[in-house]
Amino acid sequence: MASHMMAFQEYFKTPVYMENLPHWVDDINKKCEKHLDAIRNTKDFKARVKKKKSDFGEVAHSFPIAGDPELKIYIDHIGQRSWEFLDGMGFDLSNHTCVFTECWVQEFPKDGGGHHNSHVHPNNHVSGFLYLKRDEDGPVPVIHDPRPAALLSALPQKDNTQITYATNEAHWKPTPGTLIIMPAYVTHQYSVGGPNQAFRFIHFNIQAIHNSFMKQTEEEKK
């Protein structure tokens, strides 16, 4: 059957923001070492490495780092970009403040042994990553079409190397310094990798909270 070139209207698009910040990498890596060392010295981490059990494998997943004053300039930039991301999507944030609900540094070992299955971060508006270490053969982040009904009725794709309306997943090979921001409802995962270098990144989740609630919370703290 002959194909007719159709003009489409686009609805319910899913944006992903990318920014390259390679000049940040060396300083952040140095300042994150203490956070990774702290988790590697816990009994839970040592037991998990010994058993080599769980989806995390031998992944080092730090305690929260958003409050670290040495990282403040970088955390503030991520928060500002996340606010701009939601604003650019068309949300009215005039009475809202972007708050980090989670922020940690994570590292997959250089000999592999770590991956993440598909997941989302509920009760957040933004999720994202700042990549700090990755070689060419490192794990690959993968995102999936967030529309469940579209996946249930998916047809074969003509060319899965191209991003089209038929695309149901996408992936990229980030370089150190790549910042990724996306809606928190987007399902994501990491492939298993066997890199020559450890795979390290900061993962963060952000919620836009109404200022009246922020004020109430501050008053309750007094």
C-alpha cells in the first residue's frame, strides 16, 4: 500500500534535558570519595559484597549528599535546572519550591557486578543523573515509554535505531559531566556492564512543593 505523508499533531510528549558539564567532574569526584567510603565501611555493604546478592550487586550507594556544603554549588545548579525543566514543560511554579527528596552518589565496580532493573521514583516530579565516571564499555542507561497502554499494544518498529513515534525505549552513552533531567514518572534502568573503569554517577529526585506547605513546615520546626 502506498504511503501518504501525514502531518501530525503532537500530544503527551516526554522531554529529557541534557547538559554537558565536564569541568565539574574532577572536583565532584574528589568530594564524593568520603561519601562512598562511608557506605563501603558499613556492615551491610560488606555483607552484601560477600554474598553478591540483590539487584544492586556490589554497587556502592551513599547516604544522602544534598546537604554537603562542599557540593552546594553543584546541588544548587541541579535544583535550578530542575525548576527550569518543569517551568519549560508548562507547569506553573510561581508558588512552588523545588526540594531534593533524594540525592546520592552511586558507583558500580569496575569488574561489573552491578545493574538496576526497571523502576520509577514515585511522589517526585523530576529524576536525574550527573555522570562522573564511565568508559566506553560501561553500563548504559535505558529509559522506557511511560505510557502503559502504548506498550500493551506495541507493533514492530521499522527501524529501532531511530527515535520515532513507534519507539518504546531509548538509551544513550553518557560521558563524565553529562547531566540528565527527566520527569520522575519515566521508567529507567541500567544495563549490566563490564567496564575497565568504575561507573559512577549522582542520582537525584526532586519534588516541587507548594510554598504554603514549606512555610508550615518551617514554622513547625521552630
